[in-house]
Amino acid sequence: MSQIEIAQIIDQIKQEITVDANGQGKASIRATARLADINDAGLLRSLKTAADISHSKLVEKLVRKRFECADILGWSQSGIPDVAVAAILHYYGFEAGKRCSQQARLACEAFESIGVRAWMQDIMGWIKPTTQPQQPPTPTLPPVEQRLHTLVEAMKTLAELTGGRLNPYMEQQVKDYAGNLLAEHNRKMLAPSDERWLGVVNFAESELGKKVPISGSHYRGHLGTWVRTFYPQLGDRQEDRLVNGTQQPVYVYACHDPAVVAGLTKAIEEFFAHPNPAVALKQAGAFSKKAVVTA
């Protein structure tokens, strides 16, 4: 018996081998017995002892391989799984005593490099299906109306928890956020515009990443006054906006104009670099009269 003869036997039993869509192979009892060079009726009798209290040594081996007796009994109809075929060949090649066959050993040697499953896949021409990687869905924000509704419900809950006593700065932030949501909704309903008007504090925080404090020598009121005092050429447009919970006139700047953006950036950097902006503003007479809110 040679590997050439094994190849001829494999060609003869090819029609009794199947491979499913997942690549798992099965062989009929006749094909498995032919590979092991044993009588197929004898193999069937041995497998049927899975129904008895006393199992054959072959069934005991299969049970140790985690095969269920109920499944073993069904192999005569459904076919023997590829992993079980390998176990059966090994049994009749090396463990069956006088019933060991040279052909079973040669079959084991033929399959040991790639495995019985890979061999079945190869002779049946099975190709692993290619799967396209699933792209994660692109996150999107809910509609503006839904976000406004969520904000209102959240504020109701927060008011209940705090007894209606909110930090004024937090309250202002929430009102500004609601105003921005409404502005976003309105912009979608109108023709697009390239104009962008921002207060100096808004520009410093959103465009330059600065944290403008609400108190201290570099607080937001001093920043607005700094720009109005030392950079009046950047503009004098005013809009009514919420400031600490009330509508007040606020200076806003044309942040769609590169020259204004450059001027604001320079003014803000100078403000934060100065050791005491309040002193410089006082020397420049910025506090001689009450001015419009500049933040």
C-alpha cells in the first residue's frame, strides 16, 4: 500500500464527501471505512454500540473526544463529521490491535500535515466566503427639536433637585445653549450666509481655546473692555444678548473677516499676557464712564 493508492481511494470516495457553507466536512460510513480499510458493516456495528451500556472501544474514544452518543447513532444517516473521521482513522491505524491496518496509518500520515477538514475542503473545491468588513454607523446628532425637548426636560429635573436655585453662571450657559440651538434651527430655514458675529469672550473660548474666568484680574468684563479700549477699529456693532440672565447690548465682531479675526486674536493674547489688565485699563481711562457691556 502506497500514498499513490491512498490517492486513488480518495478519488473513488470523493462523491461520498460533503462540505457545508461553514467549511465543515462529512464523509459517509462507507467512505470512512474505505479509507481505514475495514468493513463498512463492521464500522457501523461498532458505532451502534453507542446505544448500549457497554460501548465499543471506538465509541469510547469518540466519547472522550466530546462526541455525544445520540449524535454517533445518527451518523449512518447524516454522515461522520471530519473531526470524527480523523479519530476513526487514528483508531484503526494505531489503537485497534489486530484490526489495525497499514492503510489507516498511511491515511493518517497523508492528512496529518493539513488535517482532514482542510483535505475535504480541498477535494470539494470549497472556498471560504469573503465578507466585507462592516463599517460602523456614522454618529449623527438628533434633530434640533429633539435636543431642545431634552434640554427642557433636563432643566425641569435639575430645578426640582435644586429647588429652583441654580448657579447663575450655569443658568446662563443653559440659556446660551438653548439660544444656539434655536439659532441653528433658524439658520437651516434661511438662506445660507457667510457672516459670523461673535462676542469677544465667545471668540476667545470657542476659537482660541481660552478659559475666560468670571472673576479676577483677567475676568471676562475686563477682556471686552480691553478690546473696546485698545482696538476700537475692530468694530462697534452691538446686539442684544443674554448676559447673566438678562438681555443687554453686547459688542459683537465680524469673525468672518480675516482682519478682524487677526485683530481679536492679537488683543486677546496681549490681554492674557499682561500681568494686571485692570491697571492698564484704568490708566487708559477705560473706567471713566459706564460703558456698554463688552463681553
